[in-house]
Amino acid sequence: MTYNFSNFFHSHSDEMLSDFIEQYTPYMSIAEDNLEEMSELIEYYKKVLHTFQGSFTEEEILDYFKKIAKIKVSDDIPYIATINEILGLKNILLSKMIDDNTTTNILSLFKLFQIINNQIAYTYFVEHINKLLSINNIRINSMSDLIDKDIIGHYEAHLVWLTDLAKCVRDDKTDSFPELDDVACNFGKWLKDDAKKLISNNSKYKAIVKLHSNLHLFGKKIYTQIGKNDYHLMITYLEKCELISLSIGTELALIDNILINKRVTKDALTGALNRQSLKSIFESQYELAQATNNPFILAMCDLDYFKNINDTYGHVAGDYMLKLFVDTIKEHLRNSDIIIRYGGEEFIIMLPAINKEKAFSVLEKIRISFQSKELVYQDFKISTTVSIGMMEINTNEFYQHTFLDDYINIVDQKLYLAKKSGRNRTEMR
């Protein structure tokens, strides 16, 4: 079919593009480091608006929107955000036609955008499933690479469940659909029996049970839609399934970290974990981050002028100061966060399932709290400060779990910058 709206949109493409970007920027947001994709996206919208100035075929316009949808899926932009963006574009185009006395062209535009929405839904559907299968395979491999699985090992069963579900949706099949009963699947059986003994926090246990029940509820919704070609609903349900699945994995990973803190040998002086456990714990955090699609934080802390404390008040006072610092850290961390004594007055902190902005706030609270603390020792009141270097480790952007020394070097450089810039500060990559 051929369309022609040139009477309404002639020479307005620059104005409409400007209006579109200004009004719907929130929906176009892509990660700041993906400026190339943002530029490519805007170029496609320019082509769309230029196309509306003349005669064009349905295939022409759909091809542009197909490419736009692929960029969106590639950059993890939710389907609903993209649909809202397209709705905004339609509204801007309609505003240019609103003074027309006839409704023919407006109805034609409405019908065209209905076709465009369906094309975007189908493209999202295909691209999302392919991406989900690929990423889930990486997640499953990450789980397989874990040495100490504890509770998180049971999450692997539901990653396989999600993969099987995605394959059935892709292939339009119901005969090999994964278990839909939340108490009958392998994870559900474990959750009902052994999990109660392992997860001591009852509210945390109930939250995981609720998440798991909701996951299967959306699995049932997907099952009823097989063969109906309602790609709008399918995408929404699939995105919800993946989100809930990752939330379950995150909860289990945090519980696993609590078990690590209880199990791993501790430094007798401070109560922090021993440096010997650093490599294995870091690799576990990396694999868990990859399996649950969460970044984690690596930070290095160094007490300022610590040698002066030892030289002035003695090493016993220095020991008490190290213990005071670790106690201060624990006041601001979750039970699932990791503290390791790296050596002397240096400590490593790992914060799972948190972004760098929130982590920076946590580390700043530690720094500010510690500077206000006083150690009373033999009638002396002793205080000092701490400098911190930190980075966010996103497994999609950084090296791999075996390159621990590289990550340590990065946070060490940030720590050096904090020292050089006056001490008692946090520097973030």
C-alpha cells in the first residue's frame, strides 16, 4: 500500500524531529556510553520524518521501524518505552493534521501506526527471544563455573526453565512446555522442603516464594497465548518472566553471600575475611553478577596516616583502630556484603547487586562515620580517616573473572588519587 501525507508534513521534518526529541527524550534514553547508537537512532527517525514528506510504501516505512526496534532491543530498552516513544511520534504527526476539515488522512495515519506498532511488536518478539536465549546460555554457563553453589545452585534449574519456555514461544509449541505448577517444578520442590531449613530469614523466604509463584503465573499466561500471534502481550509477559527470574537469582545470591561470610575463615584481629579467600570470592561474585545481570562494586580502603598511630601510640592501639574501622564498615553494610582484610591497614569491600551511585553513597557514609569515631586507648583519644577507591564491575563491559589483578590495579589507582587529592575522600571510576 502507498501513502502520501505531503500536504501536511511538507518541509516540517526538522521541526517535528526537534519537537519529538524534546518531548520524548526519556523514552529514547540509552546508556551514556552508547552515543553511537543514539546517533544512529536519531538518523532513522530523521529518515522516517523525511519519508512522511512524500509518497512512500508501507514496506519502506516498516523497514525503518524494524531497524529502530532492533536498536532498542540491543540496548535493553523495554518494549513499553519504545511503544510510548512511537505513540509520541504519532501524536506530533497528528498535531500537524489537526486543522484539516476531513478525517480521511487522520484515519489513514491511525491505521498506518497500528501496522507500525504490530511490526515493532513482532521485531521485538523475535529479537528479544534470540537475545534471551543467548544471554541465558551465558548465565547457565556462569552457574556451572561456580565452585561453591550453596543456595544459588538451585537457581540454575530455573534458568533452564526460562530457556525451555523461550524456545517453546519461539517455536510456537505447547507440547514440550516447561512445568507450569510452581510447586511441581524442581525449584518449587526444593523451595517447599530444603529451602526452609537454609533460608533463616522468614520474610526473605516468603519474598522468594512470592516471586517464584508470580514467575509461574506469567508462564501460564504465555502458555495461553501460544499460537495467537499477539506479540504485544507475549513481549510484555516474556520481559516480566525474565525480570522476575533475575530477581529470584539476586535474592538467592545475596543469601549465598551471607553463608560465605559465615563459612570463610576470618582475620582473627578484625573479623574481616582473610585475603586467602579473595580470589575465590571475587570469581564467585563475578559469575553471580553475570548469572543475575547485576553489577557489583569493588572498593579498596586504606586508613590515612596509620603509621603515625603505630609510631605514636604503639601497635596495640593500631590494632584497635583496625578493629574500629571494620566495626564501622559493618554498621553500614548488608549481611550479604563482603569485607576482606587485604593487608596491613588496607581492606577490600565487595557490594553485590548495587549500582555505583548507591555504592558511592554507602562508602561515603562509612568514610564520614569513621572520621567521627574516637578510639579511647590509655587515656588517649585517637582518631583518623580513610581514603577509598572504587569501581563498578559490569560483566557485560569488563574483562572476566580471572583478571582479578587488573581490577585491583584500577581501584588501587583510584585509592592513590584519593590520597593524592588530600585523603579522607572516595574516588570512583
